[in-house]
Amino acid sequence: MTTQPTYRILISGGGTGGHIYPAIAIANAWKEKHPASEILFVGALGKMEMQKVPEAGYPIKGLPVAGLQRSLSLENLSFPFKLLKSLRIASKIVKDFRPDAVIGVGGYASGPVLYAAQNKGIPTLLQEQNSYAGLTNKLLAKKAKAICVAYPGMEKFFPAEKIQVTGNPVRKDILDLSGKKDKALAHFGLVEDRKTILVLGGSLGARTLNQAVLKDKKALEKSGYQVLWQCGKFYFKEMLEKLEASGLKHIHLREFIREMDLAYAAADVIVSRAGALSVSELSLVGKPVIFIPSPNVAEDHQTKNAMAYVDHQAAMLLKDSEAVGQLKSKVDELMQDAALASALGENMKKLAKPNAALAIVEEIEKLIK
């Protein structure tokens, strides 16, 4: 009888779902292959990883680190003090946990943790979700042993010899949606005789997407559609009040959707921001998508994420500045052209990387061995 080797894996980063969910997917894939391992997360205090990681069943420690505000702000005065304190705490965590490898997924917390690990000679791996690399990962790349990316052409940010194009790891439950549609319709209170539009603005919400649905809500229902609409926690109260005043029956508002496999299974057309995780998940889902990239991100990277699919005839693009007032016409275009909708979905699946988490696990194994 052979015993499983016990590895100690430290995973750091977060701030948004786009960092957190890939990190959890990596942890799950590692644990599946090496069940005797110990996995510890390190995040930023007050950020969503402090809730989401324990919900996924993993321990997490928090750092007081925060980012610099782009505008003049008194908060920036505390930045160096928070950073120095975080570096001290991160160094102690690395020393006490003694990891075999450290994975950084981007976000404030990964900086101090990977810096501490690199200074101690512990192998580090970066996972970059976007087509435009984040500042933390760019700073850490020089001493990282491997860098896993989702898009080609990342040599402009990272040393080419360290790059592996693995794709973004996603939750396993969306890999197979077959046979889930009836359950999905029942779960969300949807009806069979209406086509379903799924609108996703991310966990925090997207004002433009919400305003676009508000403007077209009556026309969408009148045309025989139903809408499953994740509006985000910042906008839920406002959207609920406006929706209730309209008296519409087939616009189904949700603050947040946890059962994403069911949401995808119910959808005929998906309207979404183009964050890295969303794009990667949607490529696996293989349904017609209208991307409305957020313009409020570094180097307009959401547009770059979306164009990687639009250029392969795998999705449609609607500019943020044109979304309010043009959403329904784009939806109609897909709903009324079954051949176009089918082609987009098929082309989307061709670009999918369903084994991304396992590919990253294999890169971590190489570092340890």
C-alpha cells in the first residue's frame, strides 16, 4: 500500500470573482489529484474572497493590503503602511506554512505573498486571466517559475519562456449542461413557451446592462421573451422598485445567481460583460452571446477579451455606449436567425479550454518535482 504524498499549496489573490473562482477551481483540481494535500489561501481583508473561499471549504488568512486610489484620496496616505504590514504578515504565513509551491492569481494580496515566497526560494506560479496583464502579475513575473495564461500573445507582458497557454480554470458544474433545462426553468420560475435571455453584469452589477434591460423590458416581454437578469448587489433595490412598478411578469430579477449551471442551461441567448472568467465560462457553455465590454477597466481589456471571440465569429459585440436602446435589436437578430445563433455557439466551443485547471495543476507539479 502506497501513501499519498502530502503537499502544501499556498494560493493568493482575489478582490473580484474573476480572480477568486479560478483560484478555487485550481484548488479543487489539485485536491482531486492529491487528496492528502494541505491548501491555504491568502486574501485581502474586507474583499469577497474572505467569504467565498471558506464557502468553498478552504481556510483563508487575510492581509490589510489595499490598492492605490486613482483619484487624490486620503486613503492613499495609508497605502505604504498597509503594504509594509502586509509584507510582514505574508512573510510569517509563508515561513509558518512552509509551502511546496505558491500560486498567485492576481489582486492585491498576491503581491506580498509571492514576494515573500520568491525571497525564500519557494517556486511560484502566476495565473493571469485577462488578455491584458494585471500590474501585480507583471511585477512578480521576473522571479516566477511559470506563468499560465488564457490568451496568446502574452509575451508583451511576460518572459516568453515561462508562458503556458492553459486557459482559465472554471467551475466543473458547467462542463456538462445536458439534461438540465427542465430543472433550470423550474428553479428560476421560467416558462417553456418563451425564449430566455440571460443577462449577466457580474457579482457587483453593471449599470449599463441594467439600464439597457430597464429601457427595453416591456418590448422584450411583448416580443415573447423572458429575461433572467442578474443585476448585482449595488443595483438590486433600485432595479426591483422599477421592475415592480412596471407590472411585468416575465422579467425575473436576481441580485446574484449561484446556480450558474442552471442559468446557462435555461438560456437561449446570453448578454454579458467580458470579464476573463465570464468569457472562459461562456466558451464552454457554447451558446450565442452578446458581449457588452466594460469601458472602465485597465487598457480596455474587456474589449480585447471579447474581440478574441468576435474575430473568430464566436460572439457578437455591442459597445457599452450603444447598449441602452440597442439591446433588443441585437437580441432579435440572434433569436430570429437560428443558423447564426447555432454558428456562434459552435465557434465558441471550438475556442474553449475545458481542461485548464488540470493543465495548471500539471505545471505546479513540474515546479515541485
